[in-house]
Amino acid sequence: MEVCLFQDEQDLDKNTPIYKYMSMEKFLFLIKYQKVMFSKVTSWPDAYEGARFNFLRKVHRDDKYSNKSKDHFFGSSWSLQTENSCLYRDGEEWQKSEDELQQSGSASMWESYCKQGGVRIRTTIGKMENILNGQIEGFDACRGIVQYEPSGCWNKTLSSSGLVSKLFIKRVSFRHESEYRFILVAEKEDSEDRVFFNIGSIFDFVDEFLISPAVKSDVWISRLLYQYAVSISFPPSISGTNVKDGREYCRISDLYGQISIAISNDT
């Protein structure tokens, strides 16, 4: 799998955690069918996705993807849940900020992707790559950290090599997502907007479930999702536990306050 690297950037370790915020519907789909979904870039809500690729492919006619349109590209977006160290006084403060973000999740991302309840799952770059490497016949694959650039600036865009790198650049309005992206390039244009890949065992693929936080009137949703995730994801040999690799496997985010996991409780 090709790795998209920008100037002075190094590849991340394959054990690096990546996170995906999922609506209730997408979470239930994952549990039931045990598949990850890639969707066409042209179907994404942000109409500006891939605009720089479209513009520059008319210039870089010698690039191997210059004959591709945005409809040939499918993507899966994850978050690194990282913070810019420049925003903090020192390394200790920066590390605590990242720990807090990974512990409770991002308020803006909960609002964007899980407004009616949902789940954040954690896996690793390597696990996603292994799944794809065994199933992506008919596709090229690329992965990398998304870079953020103001709409009026093209420094990163023009200094990056290869047309596919233009699909790893977003506007600064989305910087809070600290996105890590997987891109598939179809050999032939596909009429379907989505493609799916088997993940095998949920327990092996997902290293943590973090259930969306809730205000008091909606805590039942968080409790229900918690109970479902715990009951369905563990293999029979270790059912009845809530631990993986020595850590709590399924939690409810405490972003807006502590929530009891007992469905019968009112608070």
C-alpha cells in the first residue's frame, strides 16, 4: 500500500491508534455485517473534497491517475485524535490534552457524526492495512495523514508529489478532525457509491468502543449502545468481561458528566 507523505513528513508506526466516529446506524451496520465501508469521494458532504485534484490533473497529464475522475476514488476517514503541540505551554500540558481527547472524545466530532447517539471505535493503521491488502483486487490503495491548508494557499498542494496527494488536503475548518485517510483508486469507474470489506472478528479489529456522551434526557441511548456493544462483540470464550489487553474495552464518554451503565437507573 502506498503511503502519501508530504515534505519533511515520516510514516506513522502501524500500531498507531486511529479512531472513527460512527452514527448509531453505522455502528449497528458494523456489528451486524462486520464490514468497513469506503464511499466515493463525490458522495461526501463536503463538495470541495478533491477539487484540487480535479484542477491539477489537467496540468499533470503524465501522472498515472491523470485519466481518473473523482468518481474513481473511494475513501475511509479516521481521526488520530491529536493536538497541535504549539497550542500548549510545554510537552506535559500537550500530552495531557491528547490524553483527555482520547479519553472523552472530541465534542465537535460527537456533534458532527453522532448527534443522535453513536460510537467511536479505535483500531490501528496496521489492522486497516492488513484488511485491505487481502481484499482490494481491482483497486490501488494509499493511506496518509490529511494536511490542512487555507483555501487561498497552495503551498502544501503544489509541493506534494503525485496527484493522489491532493486528496489528502482539506481546508483549515476541518483541522479539529486530525484526520488519517485511506484512499482506494478503482481501475474502472464503478456505478456503486460504496464498497465494503470484511473485518473478520469484531473483537480482534476493534480495540475500544467509546459510547457517545449524553445529556440527562438521552442517557438511555448511551446505556443501550454500551450494553449492546459489550454483549455482541466478545467471543464466547471470554464473554462476560469488559477487558481487552488489560484495558476497559467498552466505555461511555464522560464528556458531559458520568453516566451509569445500568439501564434501570434514571440518572
